[in-house]
Amino acid sequence: MKVFVAVLFIMHVSQHASAVEMKVNEGAEFILLPCQVKAAVPTDSLVEWRRSNPSIAVHVRRDNRDQPNDQNELYRERTALRQDALESGDLSLTLKTISLVDKGIYNCTTRRGTTILSQAEVQLQVVSKLKYLKERDVFLGLFIVTLLLLLVCVGYIGWTIMTSKNKDTTAANL
């Protein structure tokens, strides 16, 4: 039993260690999620891209034809595979119009019947525009505070000079 648990743990670690991690900014026009197989994929195979947690069909190609009715509506008209994907072995997915909901783990699986031919995993991180806005706003806020402090210092120095001149003028008049 202990050996079985150890083997499962090693398999679990090795699957996640092989995952490709990618980062993209929210609002980006597109990103290419990589999935390469060493040999051409038979044309009667199923190529499926899914996002996990929850499991959602992102793109499906069956018998060398895209199946938009099999994919989640969130991804319709936002995904594409190369036309020669099966022949070239390049099953990379183009995901268009990136939003925060696209963040997650994507799995690329090829099957022929019930036999899994290949699998790949891509972890996609989507960086929020708000993060950049917050960083910019902090910088802008610090700049404005610094500028105001500088103006206060210049005003104080000017007031001190004017006050000392007035004292000198008043003392001279007496």
C-alpha cells in the first residue's frame, strides 16, 4: 500500500512538473498555448483542449474538423488550431481576446477511439489590468505628494525670507 501511494505521488508531481507555465496580460489580443506531438496524428483522431476546475471544453477537433457545438460558449469564436495541426503535430491553441476568466490549467489531449495518444498541460496566468493601474496610481500619488511637499518647502522659504526682510525694514525705520 505504501509503495502504491508513493507511486501515485511521484506520478502526480511529474505531471505537474512537465506543465508549461505561461503569463499574459488581460486584454491581450491573443496567446498561443503550446502542444506539440512528435508524429503526425491520424485524421480520424479527436483533439481536445479542456480547461480544468471546472472542466470546460475549450476547443474540439474530431475527424480533422473543428466542432464549435462541442465547446463551451465562453470560448466560441475565440479559439483556433492550425489547419494542418494533425499533419504537422503542432496542436497549439490560439486563444483570442484574453480576459481574467481565461486563467487556469489547460489540457491538450489526443485520442483515437478510447486510446489516449498524447497529453500536454499548460498553466495560464492572466495578469489583471488593475494591477498595472494600481502600480501606476501609487507612483502618480507619490509624485503628487512629493510635488506638494516641494511647493510647501519653497513657500516656507519664501515666507521666511519675506518675514526677515520685513523685520529688517521695520528695524531700519525705527
